[in-house]
Amino acid sequence: MPAPPSLPSRRDLVRTGILSALGLSLPNLLHAEQARANRRREKHCIFIYQYGGLSQLDSWDPKPHAPAVLRGPYKPIATAVPGLRVGELMPRLARHADKFAVIRSMTHSVPVHDLANKMLLAGRRTPAGDDPAFGSVIAKLKPSVARVPDYVWLQKFGGGAAPPDPAYLTGGALGAAHAPLLVGNSHDDNLATPGYKVRAFEGVGEMPPARIAGRCELLSRLDGNNPLAPHRAKAFDLITGPAAQKAFDIEQEPLKVRERYGLNPLGQNLLLARRLVEAGVRLTSVVAWTGLKPREKFMSVETWDMHGNAGVDIFGDGWNGLGFALPRCDQAVAALIEDLSDRGLLDDTLVVLIGEFGRTPRISKGATGVNGRDHWPNCYSAMLAGAGVRGGAVYGASDSTAAYVKDDPVSLEDFSATLYTALGVDPATRLSPDGFTRPVSTGEPISALLESRG
């Protein structure tokens, strides 16, 4: 991993001819580098948004004894954890249940996409207009030490009548220095599109690298104690260095690996997210758009907003049906968890899978007369894995129809506090615009889901 700016590499010291002047013998320098390599391993996060709201009854919280008008056609299946059962459309995740935890008692009161998404991203039931998203906070408090972006967002929110506030792309009150690098502005702007290339690092024009480096050096001398100087330096590194460009080159992955994740937007974006973790990106947000079937007309990336209004039965196999979307999500997320585990990365990588709310227990008829479920924030589910989350755990419980929380409600504040704690951030850390009036999170972390930090 590249050296932090405060500790130059041996090559830098040799090149500048100051190794001996600093009084550093080669053995001492090697010892310092080893100490740096042995520092506490940094945490990363892949935050997967099931934009639109996944039905809890058909996934994480099946109710086989509920009336047919509520439970739907899918049967619960056993998992790797005795007593934990999930919907039958998630067989791959079921095999990895010992690696993740399920929360069945998420709750708030807002059934509107844009506001509920803003609440989820801010970790507050009453977010302000400039509240930074979760990823921007992590980018501010836990910036990457590698020459890669701190925060990346894959597949822009969009579609529907009320798109979310764009503050999640701006850094909010923290400013543009902590905004994500966006990859995927439209539905065909993703890695599953044949011939697609990530072009975020292009656009330097005809300026040769040596001239860019010279300008960077001049600016660094002029900046002095300018707080933006580190961000400017990282921007130059991103443009001129190979680390980030290599990380985003998904074609370096064998076809077999790409197929394992699924050759669709979600599968390829999660594979890229794994590559970004390996490169040192601190947090990658992924919108769980699973794509279209051949000859289907694009409607929205709100895959999980399954009212039946688009003429697609929620229990069907169209782009907006569980029969199509959930198996693709199951394949991609299970491949991610398995891949992170096999590579020794899961202990240091928090995987989050959640939507802005759930769906109504009662099955409705959409505008076109097909089966659907409407917005339901009162009780829904989430999944967490890695970074010290207790595998196989189930927290909270819903009532007999998954309509309301029965035990251990989890607010958005408690959820965000749990994520921050897993990533090594004290929720009490002050980060409001004036620096002291508001903590990162006002919630309480769910200690039952987190391994002891000793």
C-alpha cells in the first residue's frame, strides 16, 4: 500500500538525495517501513442500496403461516444457520448465512422515496438539506492512505417521480472534497454494457505527465498550509498515477469471475467494488439495479419499487419483478461475500444491504392490475456482513405479518451508529459545520451484532 504523505518512501528519499542527510540507515528505514505495514488494518465498506425498497416478506422475513393474501407464493428455505430461514429466491446467500447478520426490525415513518433515501444516507429521521451522506463522513474521518478515491458511487439514483436530493453527490456540509467519484450517470452507463470503459480518469488532454507533475509541485509550494492541498495532491495522483486506473479496469478480471458475479449492472458493479476495496478505496456505494431482460424497455433503476405499476407482477420475472431481480441480487451479493472471505478481506470490509423502506404485507393491484406491494417503512429488514459483524445473528423481530416491529426496533440513528462503530468511527465524533454542535450519529450501536473490540 502506498506510503502516507507524512512518511516518504525509500525511493523518494533516494531520489531526492536526502537519505543520508536524515541520518537513516537502510536497516532503520526498512524497519520503519515494516512498522508502517504492520499498523492496524484499515476498514472499508461496500454499501448496497436496494433502491425502491425490498419486500421483507419475500426475502429476509418470510411469514409462511400468514394468509395467502399477505405471504405471497415464495416458500422459506433453510440456511447455514440452524433456525434462520429466508425466502427461496436467495439460495446462494442462504449458504453463507454464517457470515452475515439480519436485522428484522428496521423502522421509521416516511413512505416517500426521496426523503426516506435522504434519511438513510444521513442516518437521521430529520435530516437537514446539507447533511452529508454516510460515505462522505467516512471519507472525511477515515480517508484512504492509497492513491485512489476515498469514496466511489456506482450507478446514480434516478427514475421515478421523485428522485432523491443530489446532496449525496456533493459532500453536503463537508464540501466537494468529500463527495464521491460517480461512475454511472444513466442506466446504460455501467460495466455490464458491452465495450464500456470507466472514463473518470480521462480528459487530461494533450498535457504531458511531466508538465502536470511540474504544475502539481509548483502548487504544493504555493499552497503552504492550505487545507485543500492534500485533496489537490490526491487529485493529481488520480489523474497521473496508475493505481486508480488499474483498480477500475474490470477487464483484468477473468470472464469466469465476472460470470460468477453476474453479467448485469449489479453483478459487475459489486465485482468492481471488491477491486476498489483491494486498491484502498474506503467506501463504495452501489445502487442495486439488476438490469433488464432482452427487449425490455428501460423504465427506472428503482428495481425494488414493485407496485405492479409498470405492468410487471411483483412475483413475475420482468425487470421489476422479484423472480428476475432477487436471484440476480442473490448471486451478486453472495459472490461478493464469498470472494471477500476467500481473499481475507471480509474481516476488514463491512457489507451493507438495505433499501429506504420495505413493502406492505398486503398484496395490492398496481395501476395495470397486476400484483404489487406498496411502500412500507414501519417494519423492514437489512443485512450486514464483515468488519466484526457477528455472522449468523438475527436481531429484532416483526409481528406475525411483518407489518410492525415486535421486538428491538432499530432506528436509522441506531443503524448508522452501528455502521460507524464497525468502521472504527466513534458515533459521538463531532462533525457538524461549526465543529461541535452535532455528533456523527445520535444513535446507539447495536452491540449484539458487533464482535467485542477488546
